[in-house]
Amino acid sequence: MESISSALSALSIQTEKMVKHAAANSPESWRSAVADVATSLGFPTSNYTKTVVFKPKTAKTATPVPVVLIAKDDSDYNTNSVAKHLGHKEMRLAAPELLKEFLNASKDDVSALSITKENASQLVAVLDASLATSTDHFAVHAASSEQTLFMTGAEIAKYLQSTGVKLEVIDFAKLKAEAATPVAKASAPPSSSASAPGSTQGPIPASSKASAAEAAQILDAEQMGITVRKEGDFPEWYTQVLRKGDMLDYYDVSGCYILKPWSYFVWESIQAWFDAEIKKIGVENCYFPMFVSQQVLEKEKDHIEGFAPEVAWVTKAGSSDLERPVAIRPTSETVMYPYYANWIQSHRDLPLKLNQWNSVVRWEFKHPQPFLRTREFLWQEGHTAHISLKEADKEVMHILDLYRQVYEKLLAVPVVPGVKSEKEKFAGGLYTTTVEGFVPTTGRGIQGGTSHCLGRNFSHMFEIMVEDPDAPEHIKVKGRAKGKGKGDGRRKTIEEYEAEGKLLVWQNSWGLSTRTIGVMVMVHGDDTGLVMPPRVAQIQVAIVPCGIGVKTTAQEKDAIWDACDQTAKDLKAAGIRAKADLRDNYSPGYKFNHWELRGVPIRLEIGPKDLEKKSVVAVRRDTKAKTSLSVDNLSESISTLLDQIHDDMFAKADAEYRSRRKVCEQWDDFTRILNDKCHVVIPWCEVEACEDEIKKRSARQATQGEAEDEKAPSMGAKSLCIPFDQAQFGDITGKKCPQCGVDAKRWTMFGRSY
């Protein structure tokens, strides 16, 4: 701040007009923090600035020149129009890493003062014309989220000019008036067109990527809402929903993210429910260290080959190289099983059922996606040992059904339970079961959770065995004398162990991760923001006082506020997570938007007329439907409504998913169905070479334009699962695999996936 103060002083701009306050991490918290201290010092509390940083679209090899837009907090602008004015095809919000690199700032403290003589040559500044000439004082972040400087608009312009930055002063109102015909009219589909799946506004035609990006824009949403349509620009929509919905923040290590309370509560809800369920079947929680030696990690060759590219290694301690590098666990089979061999000495020690709630690290990928593909993620991993395959099989299916219930009973997300193909199963396992989800907007599948039967591969590798209680005594004696391994140091075969009266244990592993949160957001979110399933929402009911105007007396206002506060207390006492929004510096409309963006299932509105009628207005987030509820038995009414919202959300998502699972028996129809954003269910031969060919052919057809949808992703289809419910697709007898013509074994679901 010292260098900025010197620069301002040289321009005769007073730096005494600065206040220190509580740290702010959002526009609303900034206003609130400033208002608490500014009034007492005689500074205005109604004028604020906003600073938005964009990254223009450039060639991958080109160095970006960020655009720093500075405007009045209430100024309205259209990003596309500004981009065109500057000669750019497209501009997107800059990532946190870019703000740090070019401006040494974050979203919480970036401002006009982040531009200095040192970084000015790397930037373009856009200044709101109505701000540039104003003599009113405006609040500006002073290089910190805890400090605010009051400057006139003219002083802001003067400072920017002094840095030497390329400065564009734009009249946003005039630019908006000159803008082309509104997107909503240009993109309206003909009446005969079918709506895009999941869309509430119809498909958005576009002759180019540039026009598609423009069509995805939601006008007048720049202030705090979602600025793009879910159907129009899904990746940008997903990023905005997570950030503006207060689910996460970016971290300074690529591929890692901060889970904020709003999203972490979802994980806590899943954890509490699932933990209680697995304890019913005798599973105990434990914790193993995150580090694993190279020798142990590489003991099971087939297993580690599946993870080798993703393993992160610790090679230094301080300034010294480690003599033996250690890995950070990508999963814990090889971490835990050497100790299982020590702990399991008799059939009486079985079953051994342990679970960990921890994080794992998987490093090698280029395009991280929050919750879906991150370098570190939270999960639970269960590892159990059993005396028989029958016992292990039973547990595999029980755990898989618990995963199904997590998605369907907690998150209101439908899934398809099934078994993975040999190619897609867990490396080193006997078989893998899965629950497969679906994201309608992209038409892609997503693996929701997996429960693996590892067979005896790992117990053989780590020599986890017990004496067979049913073996003849002379065999047992013979086995005790021989012990483990061969005299020459080689491992015995499973058959040799059995001949000596020893049983290698049967093992399972199963895991569910914070990917669940990403699936939930993608399935339920809409153009307004998050839509939270009631059972995992940190706040289920937001209560907003309404109808307070200039003619409202202090007594009437207090009565409304007291009613909101008491309603929240009554709902909390009934076990409903409720919050009364009694912030007096925001309008009801602002609060409506705030809670809609965060997906709170129910909003209650209480005003003067509601007090007279002894009722409240309840607004559902999922449907926007309004209803009047009596204050009598309100807790019971809200509880019933929350359950109804969950059921309706699930029914809607389930109907969508079912409509997108298409049976196909002719190869000519395969890619067309795939490119219609559907899963394809085929009678399949279950031959791995055929699976590879399906992926190649479906990718080639999409790339060469043989499919009807030219925008379809070029990735080929892979097998997602072989559904357990085969009856729904009909008798497989006599069916041929559409790709190779060989007799089919089972109906199998193929699709593009995350």
C-alpha cells in the first residue's frame, strides 16, 4: 500500500480518506463492513466501485492481455458488447491464478489501485464514462479486503492515467443502446423445433462459436447472477454456479480447490448417513498414513500400473533429497494390506471390515474440473477381508445399494446400478460394480461410486491367509510346518496354499468421493444458479421480511422482523435448518436473488398482510411455485413440502435419464443416438477387442461429421456398465452384437463420460 499511497500523494489525491474494517469476501459483505465504520467518520456508504477482470480469447501460444473493467457498482454493461468495442471476439472472467499473476490481487481486493506503473504495460483498463467524470466519492479496495479508500470518480481516472495503462473510457449506457438485437429474439427457435433436453428456453442456434457464446449470455445478469445459460455454455455455467453459489474457491495449486461450508455440508451429510449405515454391518473406521514406500506401492504390478501416471512423489525434505522417495497415496490397497497380513492370523479374525475417511492425491491430468477431476479429493474407502467369496459378494452388493441410496435418497439423483466390463474394472480386482449417473446437458455419463470384489489377488500378493477350519487335521499340520512362501523365496500358488490347508482371504474395496457434489450440481442446477436437494442443503428455508416501505412505522417493521426471527426459531426447534435474513442494508429483491443463487429449497416471505392473515408465502426454488401457508402447524407443512420437493426433483431427473437410455440393435443408429446426448444400450458380446472398436468407430464418425449433430464431442463411447436389471430391455436370446455380429451375452450401456 505504501507505493500506492506515494503515487496518490504525487497526484494530490488524499489518502486520509481510508477506513479499515473486517475482511470482506463478497460485494455484500464489503458494503456491510464499510457501512459499519464509514458513517462514523463522515464518509459516504452508498457509492461503491466494482472491478471485473477478463481474459480475452487468444491463441494458446499467445500471452494474454487482461482487461480490467472498473465501473460504478450499479452500472449495467454487456460483456460481449465491451469485447467487440475493444476488438475481441470473446472475453471470459479471469481465473484467480491470472489475477494473482498480473495484478497480485484476488477477487476480494482487486480494484483500480491494483494497476500500477509496474504492471500497466501488461493490461488494458476499461473505465465507466459516468464514473470517470464524477465528483462523488466512491469506495475502492485499497490493495486489501480489509481496507477501503474513498476517491472521486475523476480521481480514479487521474490515477489510472498516471500509471500509463492503456485506458478505454466507455459509455456503457450508450454501448448497450447501440448493441445488436437482443439475444433472446435472435435465438428463438421456430415453433416446430423440439426443445433441447433439459432446456427451459429452447435450443440456441449458432452459426459459429462466437455467436454461440453470445447466445449463451443472459442479459442483465452481470451484477451477481449467472451470466450464461446452462444449455448454451455449460463449462462456464458450471464454473459460475460453483463460485457464485458459494460452493468453492480456487487455490493457488492448480487442480486443487477450497470446499466452502456450503459444499462441505453436503459432504458432511453424506458422511453422517453412510457412516451410520456401514456401522450397522460391523464396519469400523480407522486411519492409515498418507505416505507409502515405493517398494510397497509397486508390489502389486497390475494394480499400480493403473495408477502409475497419477502418483505424486515426495522427493525432498527441506533442502535434502530423500534417499528413498515416498508416494502420496492414490488409493490405499497397498498401504493397508501388509498390515492385514499381520492382523489376520485365524479364521476367527474374519471378517475384518475397516473404512477410512480421508483424502487421496492423483496428479497426472491436464484439465481439472471442480469436484469431478481434482488433484486431491475427499472420499471414503472401505477395505474388508472375508473367509468366502459368497460373503464377499454379499457385501459388495450391499455397499453398492448404499451408494445408490446416497444418490437417490439424499441427492435426488437417479443412477443405474451395474457391473463394469473386464476392460473397465478396477485394476487387479475380480470384478467391479458401479452406480452410473447422467448429466443431461452434455449427454455424458459419470461414474458415481464403485464397489469392488478384489478376489484373492491382493491376499495372494500380500500373503493374507488363515488356516482352513474345514481342512483335515493332517493337512493342517503339514501346512503349519511349511509356512509361507517357498524355500527359494518364490511365492506359492493359490493351489499350493490350499493343498496345505490354508485359505487366502477374499477381499473387497469400495469408495465414494466428493464427485457426488459435482454430479448433484450438474443435474439439478438451472440458469438462476444452484438447486439444492433439501436433505443436503445447509439452509433449507430462508425467511425474508417484505413489504417494508417508507410509510412503514418502526413498530410495524419491528413486528415483521420479530415474526421472521421467531419463525426461524420455531423451524429450527422442529429440526428444520432455517435462517431469517434480517440484513437491513439490502432489499427483498436482492435477498431473493442471493438465496436463489445458492439454491435454498424454500424461501418464506413475511409482510404486513401476512401478519394480518397469520400466514406466510412459501416459494419453491426448484419450480418457483408460490403458495400461502398458515402459521399454524407451519413446521409440519414445511417438513412435508421439503419431502415433496425432494421427490419431485428426483422424479424429474429420473424421467429425463430414462428418456435418454435408448436401446439400439443396429450399428447405423449407434452414433446418431449417442450424438443426441443419449446413452446407448446394446446387446453386447462382452469381447474387449469389440469394446475398443466401438470406441474408435463412434469417435471417428463424430469427428468426420457422419453424425447428425456436428457439435457432438469427438470422444468415442465406452462401456459404462452392464445393468443388473436386464429384464427392462427384453430377452437377449438370439440377439447379435451390432458392432461385430457375434452372439450377445448381456445388454450393456455405452456412452460418452466424464
